[in-house]
Amino acid sequence: MAFLSKLLKVIAFLPALITGIEPIYGSGTGKIKQDSVIGLVMTILGSVEAISAKDIADNDKFQSGLKKAIDGVVEMLNASIWYKR
């Protein structure tokens, strides 16, 4: 359960990570930005896993789910009135 709580904390930071990546890559493609966010999240979670037991059994499925979560957050940010570029 400790990993689950860490994962949920990382997911809570997705909007901040996404909005932080936007100005770095500016007109870059969404794929480049998504890959950057995935890299950051995997680095953070890798540190958590190095300290605790390995909790990600299928890395490919995990990253696929993470991409869906990032796409969902981007869609919500783009639809929000308060998030204007």
C-alpha cells in the first residue's frame, strides 16, 4: 500500500509537471512533451522503487496507463477556463 500512496501523490502532481514542461518545449509536439513527463514520473517512481520493494510488475502496461492519465490531464487543462496559455 505504501507504493499506491506514493503513486497517487505523483499523479496529483501531473498538472504541475505538464504545465512545467509546456514552456520548456513550447511548440514541440505533444509526444515529446508526454515523453518528458513520463520520464520525470518514472524517475520519481524509480527512486521510490529503489527504496522499497519492486512494485511495478509490467512496466509497459504501467507506462501505457500513465500516458492515458497524462492525456486526460492535458484534456482537462485545455478545457479549463483558469488554464490559459
